[in-house]
Amino acid sequence: MDVWFSDREILMAHGAGGKASRKLMDGLISPILSSHGSPPTLEDSFNVANSEIYITTDSFVVNPRVFPGGTLGELAVNGTLNDLSVSGARPQVLTLALILEAGIESKELQFQLEKIASAAESAGVRIVAGDTKVVEHGSGDGVFVTTTGLGMRHPKALLSAQRVRPGDKVLVSGTLGDHGVTILMARGDLDFTSEYLSSDTANLWPLVDALLSEFGDGVRWMRDPTRGGLASTLNELASDIKAEIEIDEGAVPVSDPVRGACEILGLDPFHIANEGKLVAVVDPKIAQDALSILQQHRLGEKAALIGEVKETDLPVVVCRTRFGAHRTLDMLTGDPLPRIC
Amino acid sequence: MRFVDEYRNPDLILELSSQIKKQVKDRSYRLMEICGGHTHSIYRFGIHELLPENIELIHGPGCPVCVLPLGKVDEALELVQTNDVIFTAFGDVMRVPGSKQDRFEVKARGADIRMVYSPTDALKIALDNPDKEVVFFAIGFETTAPSTALTIKYADALGVSNFSVFCNHVTVGPPLRSIMENEFFDIDGFIGPGHVSTVIGLEPYRFVAEEFFRPIVVSGFEPTDILESILALVRLIDAGKASVENQYIRAVKQEGNLAALEAMNDVFEERPSFEWRGLGYIDFSALRIKDTYSHYDAELRYKVQSISSPEPEGAICGEVLIGMKKPEDCPLMGVTCTPEYPVGALMVSSEGACSAYYTYVHRRSANSRTGVN
């Protein structure tokens, strides 16, 4: 596989989780690594030497570092736990690497560390190794956190895009767009806000554990739709399995404050990041029962069955509107930006 | 959600769709929606799927980001690179590529370019950074022009000196006339722009009915609004009536918004001529800052040199803009021209006809698999 990434420089869009991110990954990172022995595509987590052990890593930068419903510290723990969880692996231990910008207040660092520690503790995960670097003032943006997670495969987990079949159902565990819209508002660039908005950052393992324990290989595939939102996650699946995925727009849960903000700003909730939601593709025979299990859980009260995998081999995501018309739900292009009018 | 869900009521939508299907006669109806917001809604809600086959929707020139000529983008980028300024612009303008580079690339190299949601945000940045010059890149039709005008008046009242406006506001009437004067003009009726009409009212469309004998129905942006307007147009066309109608009565008044019009008149005057992307030069189709407020004119302050950049080869934006061709007729569609790497004007903004078509329809059509994405 050759390098085909042709963009002259790295732009913010390359980190937004949409098409540009995929291009950076597929066109530059994967080709170079795979030509030296790595797997052809890098997944969010990797099953080490076909054993029961999964490993994943993730870096976290967020502005602001404290926002309604969460903090950088909680994101850094939950994000990595969730990458393991949706691979079907029970998180066991984490490592923690900090890059600190000189000048950041010790009090803030203490606050974020306490958030990191308590998020890990409440997930039953220990932080066992780490590293700290300090860069000059102006060379970083406060605090950058990298966490690496190790997990053990759930004994009943058999998750893979290759197991997804036409007719399989698509479930989401709750409302979409909460985290991304909360962050957009918390930045204070827009002259309006809502006291009803709150990030959904959460450790998804309990929800995943409940699903896998009950239905085992009836659960085919899972992801947490973070940057780029549900649209990007489903488009990646559609292109991996080379099949159409149809979503029923009316069934997708979106809270009123998020809908309202998206209507005003001209954003699509399907493109907005989530930090405590999962998408699962399941065997149609267990879809209703799986939905009930999700809904019984605190993290999945608003779970919904939102669509299904179709027979057609065109790798697109199609959204059926409430009155039966259709639109293609594309991946995010660039950063989500408000429209002019 | 109130004021939204009522207008997306599936029963009402299907009822309107069936009324339209019953109303149409055995003839074709070529309807142009002037506003990019309508184009976006039509594709987002799949409204074209609810219409009988003999109604054809043609996407007009009302996408303010799309019609901005490449030369103006190049002028803006030149201004940013040769002057130590904080440059501010609306969100979706940020994505418009110039002929050599786009704003995001310039920003990645360290230029201070910031997204604002309103020109008053740009003024606030100027007040917060008294030692820096702040430029606002003003674009848009009469929809956004009043807020720019009021911001300039406000800056003047406060005596702010480190703020200026690179004014590229345009007006909706002249391009409409230009389309109708084209020898290939073949449109039976217009879905009139909603937002811009809240400012200018209905009077400026009189010529559409009186000189060109076409009906125009000013419309809201929700599915029921657009379908109701299409139904009204079909009835008017069948009755052979050319008139100016207002479907968007909850927002648009006959006389428009007098306070907004007054602010515009105070601050702006017509430019003798202005270049439109895809349409060429149109007389008296844009606004510039009057002498009274010339101290806020970035063109004068930074001696902006006019740059004319040719349109990319092979693109058929101009013909799509006047309704002669459809986005899917363009050989570049989805091949070299995509929302990620827009070549032509109409792919630039999510309101552009080609971007809307690409995003919501193209990838589902069978021939799309030759595309780069």
C-alpha cells in the first residue's frame, strides 16, 4: 500500500473525525506503518497476537478543559475505556502520559488528576504506569493527556464488521450530539447558551457488559460515535462491509436543546461528537430484547432502534425522513461550521 | 420542538404532496428556488421525491458563499498575508478556497483568522484588542447586510478606530433580472427567497411578474412551507397568472423591515458593477460603504488591489446557476469536485446546489462509484 495523502499541510479538519481524518489515516499513517509490518488498517483497538488481550491508545485535547457534565480528565479516561469496551474487551489497566505547558496552575493540574483518578476508580480500572513532560509556555495548549488501555476479551464477545449481515438492526444507546454541542457552547464564541446542555461523557463498559453477557455473538459490531458523530461511524461501517445502511430519522433520539442549537446554527446532530454513547449492530432476532436491556440501564434509558443494514451493495448511509423521503447521510467534511443564513 | 415540528408534520406534508399531484396538468413545470437555503431544505428533507415527475426544481443564484468570485477570496487572503490583522469571517466562508490556497491553509500557517457568528462579534474582538487591527469580511445578500451596517454605525458611535469591513454584500434583484434576460431563460415560476424578503419585503419582486410575466411565491424553509409554495405556483401557472405572493407570512411583511433598510441606506450605496461567480459582472448588484463611513472601509484602508481570477476549467457552474443544466450534468461532479475539494462555486457551501446534490443524492446514484470518495 502506497502513501497517497496529497494535502500540503495538516489542517484542523484532519483532526475532526470526518473525511479528512480518514484520508490522513488511510493515505499516510496506515501505508507507512503497514509497509513496516503493521496491520493494513489500524483499528481503535487491537487484539494482541490473537490472545484475549486488547490494547488501545487515545490522546485528549479539549477547550475548555472544564465544561458542563465533564472535564478533560474524565474524557481522557472514559474515551480510552470506551474504545476497549466497544471492541468487546473489559478494561483492566491504563497508562497515563501528560504533556504540560509551563505556566499552567498546579491547582488546575491537581483538579484534573483527581478527575482522572476518580473516573478510573469508578470504572474499576487502575492506572499503572505513566510519563510526564513539560513544554515551554506557548508550545502547548495547557494540558494534553494520552491514555493507553489494556482490556480482556469478554468471553462471549465476537465482534467484527465482517459478521454484519443484511437485515441486521442498528441500535444507539441514547441521545446524540450532547457532547459536541455542549463544547461548542462552552467555548463562549456564540452569543447563546443553554443550561440544559451537558456532555454525555461516561464509561460504556457496564452497558456493553450487559449486552454481551445476555446476547453474546448476537451482537455483531459496536462503536462509540465520537468525533464526526453517528454519520461518520456508520459511513465507515458501510464502506467496510460494502452495504447500504438505512436510518429512520424519526427514530434517532436527539434532545430538544441539542436539536434547537443545531437548527439555529445549521449543524446536523448526526455529525456531532458523543462521548458516552454506543452504536450496535445486532442480529434482528434479538434486536427488541437488546433494546430492552439497553433501556433498563441508566446509560441507555433513551436507547432506540434506528435502522438496518440493507441488501444493496452500495456503501452509503441513507436517512429516511419522517414522511418517507430520503437523503444520503454523508461523512462530515472538515469541521462542523455554522452556516451564514 | 415548537415552531419547527408543526412545519414538519408528516400528515400535512403528505397531504400537500398529494394535492400537488392532483393539481398538476399534463405539462412541465420548471420552478426555480432562488435561495440556497431552499436548495438545502429540498435535499435535506427529500422534498423533490414528493413531487410529480413533471415538476422540475432548478437551483438559483441565492447562495451567498457560492456566488463570491474567486478574485474576492484571493483579495481577502492577500489582505491577511500582507497586513498584521485579525481577520474575521462567517463560519462557512472559512471553507471557500481561493485560486491558490484556502483560508484554512493560511490559518494553519499562523495567520490570525477567526470565525464569528455576527459582525458585532468582530467589533467586540476589536474592542478587546485595541492594539490590533480587526477586519470583518462581510458577505451575503440583504439578509446579512443590515447587521454589517448597524455594526459600522455602532463602531462609529463608539469611536472605534481599529476596526474595518471588507464589504462584499450583494443584492438579490439584479442577478434575478440577469437570469431572466438570458436568451436561454426557461423557467415557469419562482420560489422566492424567505430570509432576504424579511428585510426587503415583496416590492422588489414586482418586475418578475410585471416585466417577465412569471409568478413568484416568497416561501419559508420548512417542508410544509416549500410544498405550499409549490402548490401555489402550480395553481398560478395553470391559471396563467403572474403575481407576487407571500407564503412566509409569519416572517415576511409586504414592506419588509424598515429599520434594517434604513440602516443599509445610511451606510451603503450601490456599486456600479460587481463580479458574480458563475454569472459574470452584473450592474448595480452589490453594495459598498458610503463616503460618510469610508474610515471603516477595509478596501481603502488596506488599498486592496482588485484581483480577477478565472474560473476553473471544465466546470459548468454558470449554466447550472441559470437553470440551463443540472449539477449531475457536470463532468467534474464527484470526480474532481467534491465538498472536501470544491472546484466550482456551487460545491463550496452546503447551500450550493452542487454540494447539496452531492451530499444528499449523488453518492446514492449508481454512477457515483467512479468518484474519489
